[in-house]
Amino acid sequence: MALPSALSSLDPHFSDTTGAFTVMGNIYEPLIHADPGLGLRPGLARSWYNPDPLTWDFDLDPGVRFHSGKRFEAKDAVYSLERVLRSSALDVGYYLGDVASAEALGPHSLRIHLRRRSAALLNKLGHVFMVPEGSTNAFLDHDEDGSGPYRVESWERGKSLELVAREGDRRGRPPLSRISLRVNVPPREIVQGLGAGRNDMALVGLRRLEPAVEARFALHRRGSLQVKYLGLDLNQHPGQRNPFADRRVREAVQLALDRSRLAAELPSHAMAANQLVPRQVFGYNARLPEPRPDRERAKALLREAGFPNGFNTTLHTRQILGEAAEPVRRELHEVGIELEVVVLPDPEYFPGLQKHAFSLWLDRWSCTTGDAGELFENALHSSQPIRGLGVYNESAYVNPALDAAIEKMLVIEDLAKRRVALEDLMESVMRDLVWIPLYTDEEVWAVDRGFVWRPGSDYWLHLADVSAAVAGGAPRH
């Protein structure tokens, strides 16, 4: 199996990227599985309830063991949650901004204390994997002791993992006993690997397969929770003018883009995006108009902003999204905005983004909880990491009125009122054009016809759902 996403550590709390969850979700487990298609399902917790608005209690499954044989207990859950809360270096802390502390009420009884009401807490907990009490940073970085259906037999950092099915799994043994998983594979090499027979299954991204190759594979398409967008540096820099700090320039970018053409050029199905979440995410605002290109108006706005001849800048993006950058470059060229495209591997891209080193970047945002509040709380609230807010505000966007509205939304538990609050927030953000949405495209998997797999509705890859197509036999090549 080959994936284009990077994996630089086996620590399940280190990275909050979709690619990391795709791999680590087969090795570790959360308390609750948050599935946008099916709702909340038990994970390591069998049941949960909240005795008051700032407290949640969880009854844990007493039959769970880690791969080492150690029993999973409440003290392990406390350690896992506190570990994430204590360290700003662990990206999964993104999901625990509402949590103040955790305590064990008994061997299999866990209590979580909140710092504020959180209507989306249970969805967020679906992204925090449980590790054994006392697990050190050094151990988790290069080894694992999860409770999932697969364990890591060996791995080469950033390149490949050998996964083997665990013995005595409480859910039964997975159909495939061994999976060789390659990560951080460039899209071109993934397609070449399929053609050469090196890959039985792969996420092919934006690449097309040759007809002869495609005939050997079943192509599974599923809609994505991700929206591709242009991120913009909104900082005022002393001694130099930042064009994107001017809303007129941001609107010019918005009007320069023909999203329908961008989507049509992709090899997979895509839909032009008029906001920063797709339709299936709670909080999508159906009232927002579809953006239409108007390049004459875009040029007029650039003149008004003091850029009659446009300007030059650099567009940074990730290796996994590199092929999506060239069409954007062509579109903005039409109004005089000239882009130099720089494509970086994730280990170089994300540090640059966190250091605010980019003026313009192409990335994707996914509300994996299925709730748009995730976007506002973490990416569009002003940066206040001590309060667990704005931890991914790479644009350096500050809007006190929006901050107040976001904080008010976070404590609304009535779903109808919460939906209205989220829709209003989306309207405000799109009016200010903090980010420029592009499109939502499909996720395309190629699976050798000797195997059977059906994509789930939670947008993760469950390897235990992959099986051989012929009973007891080898895959057909």
C-alpha cells in the first residue's frame, strides 16, 4: 500500500494531519469513534454521560489490552489526555482546547473536566489516541504500544512500515495478516508503482492511471471533508507593504479565480467551493452565493489598492498538493499577480507555515469532527494558545468581534441555535476573505481487484476492512 502523506513519527499525538490519522488509527484507538456518517460509536469507552455541563464521565471497556499485553485502564486514559495537554509540541492538543484535566474514578471509570462548555467534545475525542501510562516521548517516537488491530513490526522513519495483525484481538483477527505500507510517496511514483505491480492499493490523488493499468484496479471514489484553499498572510510588516493585508487585494484574488475551470481540470470529480467547509459539515451556510470570476473587477480592485500592474509573490504548497498549484498560478496571472510556485515536503512545509514564513499558500482544511466549529476555534480565532484558541491561525488574523462570536458559539449546545451561529460565522469570514476557498474534490483509491475494500463514511482508512477477494487464495494479478 502507498500513501502520499508524510509520517515522521510513530507518536500518535505528534501530528494532526489526515495522513497521520489514516495510519495511526489502525495501531491505536480513541475513547470514542466520531463518524460524520454514523455519529458517535464506542471505542475504548463503552458509554458516557455528563453529570453537569463541565464534566464528562466515561465507562471504559475492561477487556482491552495494549499490544504489550498490558490492560487498558482509566489511568492510561488520564496519562494520554494529560500528556497532550501538557505539551505544546504535540499537534493533537488542537482537539483538547476545551479540556482542563482528567482523573480516574476507578480502574475503568474516567472523568474529564472542561474549562468551558463544549458541544463538540465527543467528536474531538475521536482524534486523541490512548497510550499506556508512563509512555515516554522517546519510546513513542520510534515504537508503539497501541490497542488497535495492527501492530508495527518495523518501520523506516518517514518511508515505510511493516504492519502485522495482532493476535487475540477482541474484535477478531483482521483478514490480512501483514501489510507493507509506504508513506510520503510522490503522486507520480504512486502511479508508477501501481503500473509496475509494486502497489496493491494506493491513494492516487490527482493522478490519472493509464487505461491498461486502471483495468487491473477498482477505483473507489468518496467525497472529501477537505476544502482546498489559499491561505494569506494578513500581517502588517514594518518597512514593507503586504498586499494581502488589504481586503481589496484579497477580493481581487477571489474574483480572479474561475473555480469551475479549476475543478474541471482535475482528473477526479470536484465541486467549486464558496466557503471553507463542504456541504456535509455541520454549519455549512447554504445562503452564501457561488463566487463568479470577474477579472475586470479584479484588476480595478488591484488598481485601487495601489497595484496597477499587479505584483509578484511566492505560492508555497505541500508535495501532496503540488499539481493543484499550477492551475492557480495560471488563473492569477490573468490579472497580473505573478506566482513563483514552491512545493515542499511536509517536514519542511509545516514548520515554515507555523513560523509565518509564507505570504500565500495552497493547502486543505478538513473538519474531521464533522463540525465547522473546529475551523473557527482553531484557525480563525486570534492566536491564544493558553486558552486553546487559534492554535492554527497561520494568517495572523485578528478580529475581536469574530473572536467574541466564536467563543459564544462554542458553548451553545442547542443544535438549531448552534447551526445558526456557525452559519453566521461563515458569512462573516467569507465577507472578510480571511482564506480563499477553491474546491472540494474526491478522494480516489486504487485497489487491486484481488482485494475487497469499501470506503467508510468516516474518511479514515481501516485496514481491518481490507480482505482478499478469493477465499483463502492469493490476490489475482
